[in-house]
Amino acid sequence: MTIIAFRLPPHRGAAALCLSMTVALLSGCAGDASTGQDPAVTVKATSAVTASGAPTTSRSGAPKSDDVGRTFDLGTIVKVVQDGGIPVIVFDRWTARGVKDSKLAAKGIPMGVHSDARYENQNSKTTFRIPVVEGAIFNYSHCVAIDQPVQQRSSTLDEFAQLKSPENVILLTLDPKGQVTKAQNDPAC
């Protein structure tokens, strides 16, 4: 007895049914010469069900970025989710006063010690999903006093996701696929 198993998505269920019927018909035409009996053939077709609302992924299985085409982005982390084992930042984009978004997206902005309100959130309802590449660099900066040098150290995505105001504004550096390769927080005093 030969068992052939297929696991197909739901939209291919009709094709699986046609295939199983074809195999069954063809097997009925071929008898076993030694016994004069028809060989038994079993075909099993199984549909795969995908949950609705699943994160968007590309053909390679990597999550798609909402920031493709940008080299930099500025804002705060709303949350971090996992998509196929890859961390994805849900990002609330902010603006830098006096800097057009197209210029910020292409060239970024310097992140240094300041005491003024350089950045603002003009739309907290729209967020962007941005995957983080393995080995991405997170640089944490902290201002002790406006006249003191900034303190810097390596950090992690988990720590960045927990930053509080005013240090939670982050400049992201993105690769051509719109994925985070580097992050620097704002060392506001």
C-alpha cells in the first residue's frame, strides 16, 4: 500500500481533491499482474489554516518594514513584538522642529545634550512596524547636567523599550530594507 500525504493551503483544496481523484482513477486501471487484484492507493489531502490578523511577512519569512525607503527615523517605541522570532518595533514617529521629514529620513539629525524641546509628537495614532536586524547596535546616552559631557554606553532593545521621557526619543538608522541596524536615544537634560 502506498500512502501519499499533501499539506496544502485552503485555496488549493480543490486542486488536492482533483489530484486525489485522478490518482484513484488511474490506480483502478492498473492491475497487479501476479494476483489479478488492484493495488490499494490512499491519498490524503490536508488544508493548512492561517490565523487572521497575522503579522505581514515577506516570501523569505522576514517581517516587512513600514519604513522602506528611509535611512533614518525619529520617535518613540510603543512596544516590541515578535514576528517569526524577529523583534519588530512598533514605532511612533516624531518630528524635529525646523527639520523637514524628508531631510530627517535621508540624513538623520545630530543627537546631543540639550535642554530645549527639540522634538514633538504630532500624531500619536499612526505607528510604524520596523524589524530589528540581528546584531543591531543600541547606544544609550544620558545627560547629568547641561554643562557636563554626555554619558554613553551600549544598551539593548529591551532597555530602549522601557526608556522614559525625556530620554525615550530615539533616532533609528535603517538599512535598505527598512530594518533597524542602530539606535541612539536623545540625551535631553
